[in-house]
Amino acid sequence: MIILDTALAKRAAENRPIRVGLVGAGFMGRGLVNQIVNSTPGMDVVAIANRTVSTAVRAYTEAGLEPAEVSTTAEVEAAIAKGTPAVLGDAFALLAAENIDVLVDVTGAVEFGAHVTVAAIERGLPVVTMNAELDGTVGPLLAHRARAAGVVLTGADGDQPGVQGNLLRFVKGLGITPLVAGNIKGLQDEYRTPTTQQAFAEKWGQDPYMVTSFADGTKVSFEQAIVANAHGFTVGERGMYGRDHAGHVDELTKVYDVDELRSLGGVVDYVVGAKPGPGVYVLGTHDDPKQQHYLNLYKLGEGPLYSFYTPYHLCHFEVPNTIVRAVDFADAALAPTGGQRVDVVATAKQDLKAGHTLDGLGGYDTYGVAEASPVTRSEKLLPMGVAEGGVLTRDVAKDEVLTYDDVTLPPGRLIDSLREEQEKLFG
């Protein structure tokens, strides 16, 4: 990303920093603020909105800044004009401010994130989303709206989907046809709960529900869904292949059926335990025998699949790259280009009784699995991103995938209307 640091250096020299508005100040948001404040010349976090304002204050103070607490759009604009970072509880007052250049969504909340993203697009702001759960539910529609508004909506560099997106673009640039985009996990246990993950969450200062979504497979399902939606891939089967593999990712070139991959048009997948982790991998083919000879010379083997990987993902450290890509180059790190290819569907983590109200992502009731969107549509499967708050109309057995017929959803939610609009547009 050499061109990006050059662009930021030019902005810094001209005292013309990219002015970032942040919604959400949790674990990842605080890391991002610290990264921009202390390691990214040419960019400023000028305002943070968070439901608990003290948490937004903490994000700045941990980075060495003292913010001003404000409450209105006019006060946000005045603070930015004076060079004082602003914190407030109202995300929409922040979004209305004229002197911000880009919004970063670090909420991780589907319904609230939907309201924030829609408002930002309507305001004409580029949006960098770290909200994979929202993106995996209605990302194609939101990207369509962003294109219509002439702004960029993009996933983030650093997290595994964005790293896969960059690697896929690199591989395609070599003339290779990618057939697998994969995620390397250290753990997959669908039955983990916030109780089992409490100690780990406390050790690292994270939310136990978010940590649970990593462990129970929900997060990797959302991550791979948004890669599939951006690059036109699907899944080989419900839940992806999801193999255990203790060896190197290069060995995966012998695991997949190349003819099957070609017939599917490419798949997203994950492996548990592979090295080097926790990175990502892309497997692809090259049809030119002359280039195959060169690839063999360069130690990539005889094919037909060739392995490419990135051995790490550095999350918030790389998000400033996404911000400058979006603002200065109108380039998305990861964005759906059409309709939904892969969904994440809600699956019972335990036996559930009729009348029970489903809890949220990374909770006790459900885990998410990736499914091809035509199957989701034909079987009326319930997307994980809309499941929270649904009241069961019948008993559901452990590991059973829920359908829309199994729940009564809360009325009046934006996420449901967006999902319906997306189905009408692309379905």
C-alpha cells in the first residue's frame, strides 16, 4: 500500500488531514483511535459517537487526547473547527456535521448499524464498515444504495475478509483464476457461550458475546459470506467444508476437487488449525502451460491449484488504509457488486421451546452457518442478522436451522425492511 502512505504524507504536509467520524468505541474502536492518533499522519479522528459517552472519552484519553463532550451537530462542527476532538451520544448528530470526510462503523450491532449506515449514505459520506454482521445480512443492498449516491461503502483492510479481498485482487492480477478464498481459524465449537468464553474475554478486555461469535463459527460465517458476495463465490455445502488441517495451507492444494470448484465458480471456506495462522489463503488455477512452468520454477508446485496466503490479519492497524482508499481513491477494499451469493442462517445452539425470545449474536441460543443464497431463499431460512428478538412459534431442536415460519419478528425494524428490499431488488 505504498501509494496510500504517499497520499497521507501529502495531506500531512498540506495540513489537510482526512477527518474521520467514528461510531462505536469498544475494544476495536479504541485500538483504531490510538492507531490514527499516534501512527497515521494525514488523518484525524475528529469525533466519536457512542451510546455511553464515557467510553468515547476513554478512546481519546487512552490515545493521549482530551476531548470535548458535546450534544448537537453545531457543537460537533465548532469543536472540529477549533481542532478539538468531540464526543457525544448521538450518532446522527455526528453524521450531520459538515466537516467530517468519512464515517467508520465499529458498532457490531445490526439494527443500529443499519440506521447509521443508511443515514451516512444519504448524507453522502463514504462509509468504512467493520460491521460484518450487517454487511453479511444486507450488504448488497447497502452497496447498491452507496453506488447510487456516488459514495464508497467498503469493508475494512486488516480483518480477514479485507485481507482476502486484497489477496484475491493480487492473485487475479497474476492471471490466476481464484477458486477458493479461505480463512484460517484456531478454534471452531458451535456450542461455546458467553459463559465458556468469559475468562478469555476478560483477559483481553473484550465483550464475551463478541468473543463467543468468534468461537462458535458465527463470525467466520459472516466473514466468508461477505467475501463471497464481493467476489461472486458460493459455498460447497451448508456451513462450508470447514476441515481440520494441522499442516501448512500449501497442502490444501491437494484437498479440493478442482472440477467441483470450477463448476461452482469458486467457493469460500475455512480450515481449523492450519499454519500459518490466523491468516487467510487463496487457491487458484492458471490455464497457460508456459506460466505453469514458471510457477513451478518459483516453488508453487505443478498445479492445478496454486497456493497464496497472508500469514496474519492486523485488524484495526490496517483500517487507516481503507479510509484513505475510500476518501482519496474511491476504492473499496471489499464491497458486494451484485446480489447476495451467501447468507448466514440461524441454527439452534440448544433445544429451544416455543415462546422463547432469541438472544443475540454470540449468545446462548443460536450460531450462524453459511449457506448459498438460493437455498436460503427457497427454504425460507432465517438470516442470523435478523434473528435476535424473534419469538419462537414452535419447539426447535438443537442444530436445527430456523426458518421465517419458526419465529415472530419484532415489528418496525429497519433491518427487516432492508432485507425485504434486497430480496425484491436481487432475488
